[in-house]
Amino acid sequence: MPSQTLVGQPVSTKVATFSSRGPNSISPAILKPDISAPGVNILAATSPDDGGFAMKSGTSMATPVVSGIVALLRGLHPDWSPAAIRSALVTTAWKTDPSGEPIFADGSNRKLADPFDYGGGLVNPEKATDPGLVYDMGTSDYILYMCSAGYADSSISQLIGKPTSCPNPKPSILDLNLPSITIPNLRDEVTLTRTVTNVGPRDSVYKVVMEPPSGVRVDVNPKTLVFNSETKRVSFTVRVTTAHKVNSGFYFGRLTWTDSVREVTIPVSVRTQILQRYYDDN
């Protein structure tokens, strides 16, 4: 029979109960997950052993969906690094579902989704083709990450195939040029650095829009980034100060650079840990 397209009733977007959640248990200062994508109740065609035709719905399809989008982006921008592609996906993602409704997270208690549920948000392939700015990384950035994580010079040298020495003092893992800011143990204040690369129009001006986490002050300097034929990469600092007087859970916000056409948004996750917890065996 001729093929037909059947469109059902739309349903609200939500993060499945079994989907992986943050914070990152191995490296808490690195946000995981990075991104979310359609993945549940995806129907696939299959041929049973006795012949014929059948439909099956397996486990999450989110990874192959994102992999396909990455392949398309790589074809469109063959000079982009893996880090640049990840940045484009994260910074352009939807924070609501495509119809503007909020994204929920299923679990023991249903709630509005946050970066520990969906990372940067719901992947938006069309916008990812033109992100404006990217948070790029190269070999030197990963070497500094390994130094900040405490790897020995000999181990790093063996991995990259040439002698390498970590700087002294040891670099901060918070300065890893990720399209996110995650501070798992903020005691008073901290200043970190990010660098963005212009992959949009040559002459561009971006201004910062900050939505700080609750009880946290975030100061970005400079507040305007100017790009031209000579300036393609610009660094900025982010000073984060807590107003909480006791230990808190994670609070979430956003840092956005906008040129009035594009919005380059990264999630900001901060947990205040002022007091040490002491326990006795009485």
C-alpha cells in the first residue's frame, strides 16, 4: 500500500525516569549530562524470524539522534573541533519544549527539569548550525585538565607521546573551557575564565545577559565582546560570590551572550559549601 504519515496528538516534553542525571560523580566541576534529545518510544521497523514486518520500541535513542546531528554539523563545518560541535549543541538548545511549554523531569517527584536533568537543554539542530560563538578546546586544554585533576607528568607525557610538565601552581579545573559553569564547593568567592571563538559574522558585538543562581552573585567582565577581522577569540572572567550563610544544595542559572540575533547560553550550577560536616559515634 502507499505510505502514509500519521500525526498523533502532541505530548509534553519530559526527561525519562531512567535517564542519567547529574551531578558528575567522577568530576563534579564538569556538568553532565551535556544535552538531551528525543529518545523514548521511538518506533523501529524489524523483520521477525518467521518473516513479515513488525515494529519495536527499544531503549533510549537519544545518542544516535545526537550522533546524526553531529555528523550533519561536521559536514557543514568540517573545520570545527569536537569541542566546538559540543558547544554549538549545548549553547543553542531549547530550555522549553519546541512549543514553549516547560520541560519536566520524571522521577520519585516530578519537577521542572534543570541542568542536572537535561544539561544545556533539548537539542535544537537548526540553531546549532549557526551558534555565533563557540567554547572551543584543543590538546593544551585537555592537558591542563589532566594537570588540574592530579595526573602525574609522566602519565600525561605517555598519553600524548611527548614530554610534558604541568604548570606550578596547578591550574584550576573551573577554568576548563566548557560550555557550562559548575562550582560544586563554593565557600566565599571564586573567579574563573572562559574563551569564546566567533564562528558567525566577522564584525559582531555581543552583550552579556546574566541570570544568576538564587543567593549567588555573578559578575562578568567585560560585559561586551567585540569581534572583527583581527579579533576572533575573546576571553572573559566570571566572578562568583555566595550570599548563603550555610551549606546549600545546587542552584541554577544561565549566562548568555547575545548579538540581538543569536543567544549563546550556558548553564551555571553552584553549590555553597561553607561549613564542614563533623560526625561522632555517640
